[in-house]
Amino acid sequence: MTQTVQELFPVGTPVRVIQTTKRRVDSYEAESVGLVQAWEDRPTGSWYAHGKNDKLWLKRLKLKKADGEITLLVIDDTTTIAKLESASA
């Protein structure tokens, strides 16, 4: 049985999230570190996506960083998530 990302990284888990954006000649990586606050499936608002209720639904991760900042990340195929020993690592 395959576990879902929510089961692998439940609320309260310290994680490092690396998101890769592929560009024409290279790629760019953005890193976020913090505690998992919530997992959400939310629509994009795109009317042409032809998904549930004619919206494209994306998985989002709400992350609380060490300085208290709350970040909402869209999780896709280019996202890497790793468990950490602590959120400040």
C-alpha cells in the first residue's frame, strides 16, 4: 500500500521543501524549511481546467517557518519534501 504525502508528513512534522522551476537553459531551486501546518486541496480558479467543478485542484502545503512566517506552497511533481530532526535545521 502506498502512503499519501499527508500520511508521510503529518501536521507538526519538521520538513525541508525544495521546489524546482525548469527554465529554458537551466533550473531554479527554492527551499523552504518549517513545520507542516496543514494540507489542502484547493482549486486554482481556472475555468478552463475541466477538473472537479470545472476547476484544476492543486495540493497545497501550509508551512510555518522558524521566524513565524506562514507559507502556502503548491506541491507538484518537481517538489521534493524531506523530514528533518527539527525545523530550525
